[in-house]
Amino acid sequence: MENITENVQKASSDNTDAHQLASNSEPNPEVKPARQHRKFPASYKLKILEELDHCINPGDKGMIVRREGLYSSQISDWRKLRREGTLTALNKTRGRKKNLDAKDEKISALETELNVIKNRLEQAEAIIEIQKKVSQIFGIGNPIIKNSECK
């Protein structure tokens, strides 16, 4: 940094040209990152195309494109994709479809039933704990224990 300021002072005092100044100064080692390209989901593209299709007044389309920061080439590419049907195809889920047979369906049904039973058990245990605390607070003994002790 100091070399640059010294060079600038020298250049202004000696009236040297800018080319000579640039060759004497050190290059900046910082590299600016490349700008990321914006990626638009298919739903956004379809929404914008629908909005542009409903424009009636002159200048409305340009206003929408400027508002969204888009280029006319993007819009024409999106229209082409919509005509070909690839935009609507992009909204579908990707990957292999699951082949479910009777065993898989039975397993999933049993797992959901197990989860329901576990939830009911947790609720019942919580209710029992609350009943125990209430009986301790009011000094009420457990009638089942008293009846079994009497016999």
C-alpha cells in the first residue's frame, strides 16, 4: 500500500504517464468471485409467463420484465420450453417410482398402528403420573392397594 502511495506522489511530482505508474505498482492479489447465474424454478417461470400473457395495455410486459429483472431472451426461451411441454414436466417429482407390494403396504400399516399405540401409551402414563401427584397432594391413598392389603 505504501509503495502505491509513494508511486502516486512520485508520478504527480515528476509528471510521469499512467502507464509507467501501473507497471511500477504491485498487482492486487484479490480475485473477485464469478457472479452466480440466477436459476429460476419452473413454477416461477410459469407464473411470469401467465402474468405476461394477461397483459393488455402497452408497456405492461416491459414493466413486469423490468420489475423482475429479466431479459426478453429469457422470456422467449421460457415460452419455447412451455410450448414443448418441458416446463410442466419440470414440476413433477424426479426419481424412481416405488414398487409397493402387499408386504410393504402391510408393514406401513403396522408401523402407523404402532405409532398410534405408542402415543396412546404415553398419554396414559402421563395421566397416571398426574393422578398420583393429585392423590399425594390431597392425601388420598390408592384404593386398590388398600383393598389388597386388607385381604
